Amino acid sequence: MPDLAAMFSLKEISSVTLTLFAIIDILGSIPIIIQIRQREGKINSEKATIVAGLLMVVFLFLGQSILSLFGVDFQSFALAGALIIFLIGMEMVLGIELFRHNPLASGSGSIVPLAFPLIVGAGTMTTLLSLRAAYSLPNVLVGIFFNLVFVYLVLKSSSWIERKLGKAGEDILRRVFGVILLAIAIKLFKQNF
């Protein structure tokens, strides 16, 4: 039987969880979540969380094969991912929009745009491959699980969170996690350059 202490690292799980938490930015997405709920009448929190989880796990395991199919090495993809993470961090800190999102795309609001691309977008996919290179797989999976639990709780209580945070609280959270993403991007540059 494998030694669980050797397989799991609290430090790695914490790093993975916080990295994914910052890149998913579910708290920063509360205005879009509220808009979807108003348009659709309700959000299917379970469905959105399960689809997001499946997308993350599939990309975590098959992302490398997809890269190989296109002849891209992991270091190049990790550097590209670090650049995307850096730009997302800049968006969050400066309050600018570099990436254009279409949060009101047609389709089921719980799947499109909520599960994809709001929860699991290009930034999340890129981050997953970078995390897989930097941390052990069991720790990455635990980090994904913790984030999915948090995503589910936020989706379930989005109206309560909206009332409690207010606009100023939401802006502060967005900027703090933006700075964290900038630091993560710089770390990824250093590791893969």
C-alpha cells in the first residue's frame, strides 16, 4: 500500500488550490452568474459543477496528448500559459479588459457560458497543464476537487454573496487575486524559461 503522506503534500495542495481559485475567479464572476440567473430563472449548480469538473479532469489527463498532436512541447505551452495568466492578472489588477468574453452566449446557462468558458476557460486549461508539470498528480486532483466544492457553494449562494460583498468588496477581491496571479505567472516563467 502506498504511503499517503508521500503521495499527498499539504503545501502542494494549498498551492494548486489557491492557483486554481485565483484563475477561476468564481467570486469575480458573481455579476455574470447573477445575470445568467436573471435571464434563465435559475442556475443548475450541480450540473455546472459536474461539467466543469469533467472538463478539468479530461484536459488534465489528455491535454499533453492534444499538445503532441499539434507538435507543441510542454515548456512552450507552459510559457504561453504563464503569459495568459499574467495578462489575466493584469486585467484583474488594472480593471481593464484584454480578453473579450461573451457571457450571454446561446445555450444552457449552466453549461455555456457558466461551466465553459466562465469556470473552465483557456486560462484554467493552461494552468492545469502548468500545475501538472510543477506538482504531483494526486495533489492537483485534490486541488481541483476543493475548487469544485467552492464553485458549487458560490453558485448555490450567489444571491446571498452579492448582498454581503457589495461592489467595493468584489473589486478588492478581484485586485488581490490579480496580484496573486501575477506572482504565479512570474514563477511559471522562471521555472520554464
